[in-house]
Amino acid sequence: MKFPTPRGPLSSSLFDLLQQPTGTETVDDGTFSDLAANTVVINSDVLNNEDLQLTLFCLYELHYSGLDGSDERWEWNPGLIAARHKLEDAFEHSLRVIVDLPALDAATSDGVASVLFDLAATDTGPSMSRYVAKKATLEQLQEFLIHKSVYQLKEADPHTWAIPRLTGRPKAAMVEIQADEYGGGREDRMHSALFARTMRGLGLDDTYGTYIDMVPALTLASTNMMSLFGLNRRLRGAIVGHLAAYEMTSSHPNQLYGNGFRRHGFDKDVTWYFDEHVEADAVHEQIAGRDLAGGLFETEPDQLKNIYFGATAALALDALSTARTMSAWESGTTSLRCALSVGIP
């Protein structure tokens, strides 16, 4: 990914650092680490902090495709990892504040699945899918895709970190779900490739990271949450719960999303991504609820709280992001940080 534009002193300091050569030494002068600590102290609204969320996103990106021109040895630099932990601690705390965990009284894998299905069925705010199906303009469809592109162009990757952290039944379930996400071994059927096709159909650039400068902190926070859960073994239950919630809230909304694009005359080449998820996720939600999340509970009962945390955090942050976008659209303004200049094909 190309380096994005800094959004404050913290991201500016990080980008300056990442464009320097490094070995395995720590960050010598402590400037970035000190800025990270100070940013956490002076900012109470971590989820909406543009500088912090962009910085965290780029620190995580070092573990994915990397940043163009940055020495790849920065990935495991002890100083950067220590600074990232400071940001992660504040981020995780903010996520735990916004969730309301259900009672931890499930006794079986089916019991865990039942709780998760109940959570997913709870209406927590305005419906993005219904709006897209019935009201969204072509420009709003483009914005919708730009928000989603931050995750969708690398769909499944954050959840895949969980595979080596699981065993037995939940591991097999995770692999089954992820195999479908990656197209069953066919590059053209990878869900990230299908989403890229949809973007191109609406005249958008499908290069990963193209629109990072345009998306707000909350959009970055949604992807950062997945990386936080996936990259920290202690939160393996949270990444499992997160995936379960995603799968359980995907099938019907994607049907409505596809309808919204069809309403504007787009054909199956554009709607393939959404249509694929209608069928696949109807199956995935059962696997994710009973075999993945429920299976992890039976294997490691002490992960139940984290399973519920991951699921409720996914739903809560999605509700906040949706409310922000819908508020902008209903007031006639862009939901992006700046208006999109790309024309409609």
C-alpha cells in the first residue's frame, strides 16, 4: 500500500520513521513511542481519533502487504511493537466500553450459537442494506464501496490469523469458512477479487489502499478491530466471535445490497460479490455459530467471554459506522472525509 497522508503528529512521525532503514534495533530516540503514549492520554474518543486510527491501521499493515518503500524489517521492530501495544490497549478498552455482554451461562456449543444468533438478530440502529436497496444514489453506492474496500479488498485475511491458534473442531470450521472466502482455490472467485470487480463496475480504482485518505476513523477502526483480535493470541475467542457475527449478519443484507445495485441497472458482473455472499453465508453462519464459536467454547470454556466480546464489538462498531454514514447521506452530504471526484460509469 502507498503511504497515506498523515492525519496528525503521530501518523506523521510513524511515516517518517518507516521510510528510514532499520535492523532489529529499537526506536532510538523514543519520539514515536512518546507520541503514542501522549496520544492515548489526551484523547478520550479513541474510536473517532483520525490520527490514532490511521497510525494503528498502518502499524497493522506491516503484517499484511506492507507499505511501499518501507524496510520490511520494521514489521517486528521492538520499539514499534511496544508503541503499538499502547495504542491497542486504549483501543481495546474503548471497544469494551461500548459493548454489553450477554450472560456467560451457555452450557453447550448449541447454547453459544443460540446466544450469537440472538445478538445478530437484534436491531441496533438504521439499516444500511435497506437504504442501499431502496434509496441510495449512484454516488452513495460508490461511497458505500469505498468504505467497504478497506477490509473487503483483503477479505478474510484478519480472521485467518486465528487458524494456527485453534485446534480440532473449531480449527476445521475456520478452515472450511476461509476456504470459501478464498474462492476454493480459484483466484477469480476469491471474495476480494469479486469485490474488486464490483468496484471497477462503478468506475472505482480497485488498487488496495487507494481510498484510505478518504475514509474516516470509524471505517479504519472496524478493520483495526479485526487485526487487533486476529494478531493477539489471547483474543482468539474475540476473532472467532467477530467472524460468527459477520457471517450471521451477512446473507440477507447482501441480498438487499445486490438489489440496490440492480435498481440502478447494474448486471451480475457487478452484483456477483453480493449474490455470492447470500448463498455462502447462509451456510457459513451455521458453521461459524455451532462448530467455530460453539466448538471453541467446548474446547476452551474460558474463551466464552472473548467470543461474546468479539461478536458484540463487531455489531456495536458496525452500528456506529452505519449511523455516521446514514446521517451524512440523509443530510445530503458525503460520508467520506472529502467528496469523491470520480464520475459515474
